Amino acid sequence: MIIAVGSTNPAKVNAVRETWQELVPDVTVLSASIPSGVRNQPFSDDETIQGAIHRARQAKKELNADVGIGLEGGVVETPFGLFLCNWSALADENDQCLIAGGARIPLPDQFRAPLHEGRELGPIMDEYSKQTGIRHHQGAIGVFTNGLVDRKEMLIHLCKILLGQYQFHKLKNG
Ligand SMILES: O=P(O)(O)OP(=O)(O)OP(=O)(O)OC[C@H]1O[C@@H](n2cnc3c(O)ncnc32)[C@H](O)[C@@H]1O
Ligand SMILES: [Mg+2]
């Protein structure tokens, strides 16, 4: 079975690889950089979900896979402040999509202006934490949880929710 991931970000690819290779026999995980079809920095749940779905379907198509997976990070305004959000989608053999949402965590108020001006969270996080490539490693969630939950671990949870739904639908519909 071939699984295609619509990103080359190691936090994303390794999350998919570790989840599927551990839980499903004879899986090959391929990855390719796939545009999300939405803004580089999605600004709502809807836009982030749309990006995840687009990446899942395109990855499946471009890599000629059985199943495609899209993982997308975004930000959402709430009455309690600006939050990081995480969404994922799995495109199955019939191109039907399963969706799963992940962790949310508040972002500092000072991030609001640069994000609204069109900057991406990745570089803002690098400046804030005085590190480089945060998005590829611990992620914002790792920084703001003191390293207790990193981006890959958070994405593994999403991948398990996708895989579990996929198995549930297979058992139900054959
Ligand atoms: O190569 P791709 O797959 O595009 O990976 P990415 O890191 O850009 O991730 P997304 O496109 O899913 O996320 C949209 C933006 O939000 C940023 N982002 C999302 N989650 C993040 C996190 O946990 N830490 C740092 N930046 C994050 C990301 O860097 C982008 O600027
Ligand atoms: Mg991106």
C-alpha cells in the first residue's frame, strides 16, 4: 500500500511514516512538496481544512498512491485570543476525504500584527525563539509547551485519528 504525504516537512513526513509503518503492514510512505491551494498562512479553520484536503488529494494523484495525506497548520482568531490550529485530511482510494483536527494553543498577542500583514508563523516563531527551522522540528507547540509536545508528536495524534477513521470505514463498508 502506498501512502503519499503532501509535504516534505520532516515533522509531517515522519509523523505519517511512524504512524502508518507501525500500525499497518506493507506500507510505503512517499512524500512530495504539494501547494496547499490556500494562503501560505491559512487564517481560519475552514481555510486550513481546505488546504489539508487539497494537499491530500494532490499528493495521492501526483505520487500515484493508494491514499493521500495532507497536514496543514493555520491560525484562528477567537474571543480568547489568536490560536494555532492544526488540521489533517486523508484522501482514500475513491478520493473521499476523512478529516481530523488537532491541538490548539494560544499564540502571543504580538504575533497578531505581523500575521495579519501576511507574514508566516514559521519565520515569526524563529525570530521569537532565536532558533532556525522551528517549523521542521519542535514547532510552535514545542516552544510553548516547554518541549513536552513537539510538532511531530502532535501530528502523530492527527495521523492516528485519520488512520482509525479509515479502518472504521473499511470495516463498515468493506
Ligand atoms: O512545507 P509545508 O508542508 O508547507 O510545512 P509548513 O511548516 O509551512 O506548515 P504549514 O504550511 O502546514 O503551516 C502554515 C504556516 O503556519 C506555520 N506553522 C504551522 N504550525 C507551525 C508550528 O507548529 N510551528 C511553526 N510554524 C508553524 C508554518 O510554518 C507556515 O508558515
Ligand atoms: Mg507551508
